[in-house]
Amino acid sequence: MTVPEFTENTSKDRWRKHVLAERRLLDGAQRAMESSALCHVLGELAAEHSVVAAYVPVGREPGSIEMLDAMAAAGSTVLLPSAHEPGPLRWARYAGRESLVTAPFGLLEPGGPTLDPDAVSGCSLVLIPALAVDRRGTRLGRGAGFYDRTLDLCRRDAMLVAVVRESELVDRLPAEPHDRPVTHVLTPGSGLLRLGTE
């Protein structure tokens, strides 16, 4: 973010409002270029992981359904979240865009059978939606807490990758004790970067 008054002491709610307002300014051409860049990186990255957890980007989130197709084409089994009730996310296997159905919170998810929350423990790569992430690995989500309750189920050596735009990678975000840090960030322009090494 290029807003100097925003610091780790700025409330999460204020950060969220700012990022969402910035995202509303993005045009379709820019989002298409971002999606193409993410697909390229994720196709290569997924080739190194047999089972990955991902999500369907919605609204102005970076990425598209094509990034799921790129990972599946690389040979990975792709699990997508199912968020129906409070608690850790359940999961379902991605079987192509025709398998997706409308879900709560304006999301899309596979219409097939769901797996228990601990299915994510079999994933060595976990893609995580975020509004912003800082260089320590602190992630700003939308506030529902689904991922906060899920990330403790991930294996300790899993790559936990927040997907954001370059402007959404910031120096410091507010952090709370229950926030589980991510290990990497993926942006359309800079690719995959490791976090928490400062």
C-alpha cells in the first residue's frame, strides 16, 4: 500500500476497507494479465506438488478459474474449500469448472462429496486468499476466520501461499495471537516470494 498513515497499528477493518476500495478500481484488462501471469507460475509450481489446496477467486481477487485448470493440467489433485458452517474448512476435489456450484458467501465450490477438514493435511501447497500480507507472513483476510481455524491443520512443512497484488504486500499489518502466518506470497508481477525471513 502506498498510504503512509497505514501501519501495523491501523485497525484490520480500516485496512480491509482500503484494499477493497483499491480493488474496485481495477479494470478487466489488468485482471486478465494478472490471471495469465498467475496461471504460468502456478502451473510450474503445481508440478512439484501432488495434492494442492486452492480456492476459486471471486470478485476482484487476483486470479481466475484458469489457475485451477493450470494446476490440474500439471498433474496435481486440486482441493477447494467448502465453507458452510463456522469451524475449519471442509474440502472437495476440483473436477473442472463444470463441477462448480454456487455456495454461501458468494463463493463457488465443487458440487461433489466433501472431505473432512483434515484433508488439508495431505497438501504440500496451500493457496490462501488474502486482502494483504506483510513481510513477516501476517495475512489480512476478510474477517470470517475460516482460514485461521484451518491453517493449524496444515502440515508443518507445507507452503502456505497468500495470493495478492504487489501493492497488497506491505511492511506491517496488525497481528493477533490467533493469526497463523503464511510462508510465502504470490503476486502476478513478482511471482513467488518467501516471507518471514527478516
